[in-house]
Amino acid sequence: MLARIEAGVHEREASQQQMRRFFADASHELRTPLASLRANAELYQQGALRGPDEVDEVMDRIVLETRRAWAGWLTTCCGWRASASIPASPATRST
């Protein structure tokens, strides 16, 4: 009985560690694109863009970084699901 309890505790600890890695990976995947989005939006807000061409360029970068953030998030989530050993258990992608 003690062995089963210990095994359950180890499984829970492993699951919690996997969840921490997942959130760290997700945070890492989103940090750079979000910083770029913010910087580009601030350029626009501050009136630092001198003409329609610069506005178009910044908006294109915002779209690109949004896609990059979305792709990073999906990659992290898909990797998380693919490596899950127990369906309801949090896990992370293999690194």
C-alpha cells in the first residue's frame, strides 16, 4: 500500500513538473512576438511613423508577429498534448 502511495506522489510531482515546463515553454514562445507587437503598436501610438508606407510596414510586422505568436502557442500546445502520458495530465513537448 505504501508503494502505491509513493508511486502516486511521484506521478503527481512529475505531472506538476511537466506543467511548470509547459508554462515556461509557452511563456518563452510568446514573449518575443508580444514584445515586438507592443513596440510596433507604441511606434504607431507615439506618431513616430512618418507616412503611409511606414504605417503599412509596421502593420505588416504586427500581422507577422501575431502569426508567429499563434504558431508558437500552437506548437507548444500540440507538443504538450502529444507527450501527455495520461489524458487529463499536464505535460510538455519534448525538448
